[in-house]
Amino acid sequence: MRYSLRFWFCWPLLAFMPIAAGQNATSTPTDAIPPWTLALEQRLQPWCPAGCVSEVPFTATYKKNGVVLVFVGTHHVFIPQNTTLRAVSSGFEEASAAIVIVEGFPTLMGENPGPLVEVANRYGHLGADDYAKSEAMYAASLALGHHIPFLGGEPTPEEQVRALESKGYTPRDICFAYLVGTLSQALRSGDIADTSDPRLTDAFARSARAFADQYKLEPMSFADFSVRYRSMFGVEVTHDAHLVERSEAGTSSQVALLNQSDMVTRDEHLLATIERELALKRRVLVVYGGSHWTTLSGALSERLGKPKIRSSFSEKP
């Protein structure tokens, strides 16, 4: 089985790579991780200026009984100079970490998986793909430079699909959500300029083949996707100025609700991974989208106490 890199809010990019041997993490059944909501985010970010939706990046530092966890809540960006990278650099200084957990690939691949080391080594290089330009790979490249291991914080795709199917979603539901997410990612990263860009259909075709190959399903045609998209959102995908927002948590579309459910599965796994690595390594740095800290903050505070928050990053990375 070949696994994808997961970098957009919930769904994977198109760089597939073989899985390596390693430990997997399973969540504690009694953990109650809430689904993400805007109200929850606003309540847990008192440092957010009046009227803002979410203030990222930030670092949340936990210290208890010789254990240190620094959670860098990031904004997913693909440019070489930004405050998220400064927050990641600050997190390294604060944590003096023995391991770094990053978003985008399964924990089961193990520490410093070879294919991801190759991606991290492309960080900052001309022509690097989206994931190689991400803050996750910036963190991985820093880890390699500090001679400490990095580890993925994701469940396997099979685990995600099983969890979604147990909640009533079908493979076609999951495929459609994946495709909406990857098109959104293509817009965010600049691979396509807007939804009228002719390259949109090429991006769709690559995504559809990738999903079909991974899950051994017939690929969804662009015609079928367009019909379902128009039925769900009331607009042609090639004329939708709001495609990027369609999958975002907090909206009421079926895609957003599926992603919200999937995020709970991912967060349960991430929490279990953090707990295991804290027990093994004592000093852990986590670099993940800020929304994941929102949903995990209650469980983390219960285990480690109230964190120290820093939300201003002006120095150069």
C-alpha cells in the first residue's frame, strides 16, 4: 500500500510514497475530543483581537514534572517568509525537543522515514512541490539539522476510512470530499489561479486517479463530480469563487461535516501519539494546524496543566 501526504485541512496531497515499519498509535476510548467549531476556537483564543476569527500562528507550551510539550499552531502556507515559520523556529528554541511530530503522513511510517527525509531536504529549493514548501517540511528540515527525529502524526488512510464508514459515509462520499479538498489545495498553493483556470481539470484528474489507486475504486469522472458539486453547492465548480471555503470546518455542507468527523479521528490519533512520545522522549514539539490545538486543548490541559501562549512572531526565521 502507498500512502499520501496529508497537508490541506483534512485530505491528502498527491505525492504518494511507500509505508515504512513503525509503531502505530491508538486513542484511549474514554478521550472525548470535541469537533471543531468556530465558537470553540474563539472561546479558546482569548489572545485573538476583537473581531478576528482565529489568530495563528501561536505556540502553546506545557511543562509538568520534567515533561515539555510545545504545540505550534500553524497556518498552512507555501511561501518562504512568513510568521508560521517564525513560530516553528521559536517552538524549536522553546522545546529543546527530543522528537518533532508533524502533520501530513502516518505515524506508522516511523521516525525519519526515507521518502520524507528526501522531501524535507528539498525544502527551500527552487521547484519544490507544495508539501516540500510546507511548514511541516520546514519543521522536518530543522529536525534533521538538529539531529533529532521527526514523526508523522496521522492515522493511516485505512483507519480514517473505517472510522468514516462506521459513521455512515460511503466511499463515494469520501472520494467527493477528497476531491473538493485537493482542488481547494491547488488553489491555496497557486497551482491553479482560480476555478476558471483550464488546469483545474488536470488537477482533478490527477486527484481522482490518486484516490482510485489508493483505495482500489473506480475514479470519479469530472462530469459526475460537477453534477454532485452543483447539487450540493448550487454553483458550477468552474465558476465558484468560494471553492476554497467549501470544505472548511464550521460550514454546514456535507463535505465540511465529513471533514469535521474525520478530524476527530485524526485528533484522537494525534493525542495518543503525543502521549506515547512524551512518555518515551519527555520533550516533544508538535507542528500542526491551529485548529487541532483547539480541539485537543482540553485533553492536553487535563494532562499537562495550563499552557503558556505566545502569539506574536516578528523575528526572522
